[in-house]
Amino acid sequence: MRSQVTVSWSEQSSYRFDLEEVQPMPHEQARAWLDEQFTVLECEPIRLTGKVLTADKALVVAQSAGEPRFRDAEHRAWALSYARAVSAALAKPVVRVDLASRSVGY
């Protein structure tokens, strides 16, 4: 089965992480990793209610981390951890995080 996460800022700035050969992250560990990054990166909830859905965390963590974290080789380990965490936390084999439209698709 195909397993990948794509994070894009625009059609020209898109980063795909194929997870076929990568050890899957356990669901609870993935949620904890996203929670930690949400705090470390000082992310803010995007909903007025303050409720933070897992898909929202995937979106704002990527946005707060910035495109260089996904583009630059020195951050490759972080970007791969992000992709593994998003795939496991959302329990979806194919995820697209689109920052231009502020959406997460499956």
C-alpha cells in the first residue's frame, strides 16, 4: 500500500515524503510528537473555540516550522519525523498538507 505525506506551500514548493520503507510511528507516540512540536513551536489554535483537532495540529506545526524545515537537508530528520507522525496520528496512508489553502486532505 502507498504511504506518503506531502507538504506544500504552492505548486512550485511541494515536499513529498515516501514512507514505504520507513518504520511506522505508533499512534500514541505520533500524537505526543505533534503535541510536543505544537508547544515547542508556540503554535496557536486556528479555531475560535480553542479546540485543536489532529489535522489542525498537522497544519499549524508545518506552518510554524516553515518551509526551510522541509526543504533543507539539515532538517531532513525532523521533516521525516513530521511525516511519520502525521501519517500515524491521522491514521491515513496518504496525507496532503496544503498550507496555501490551509487544508489537510487524505
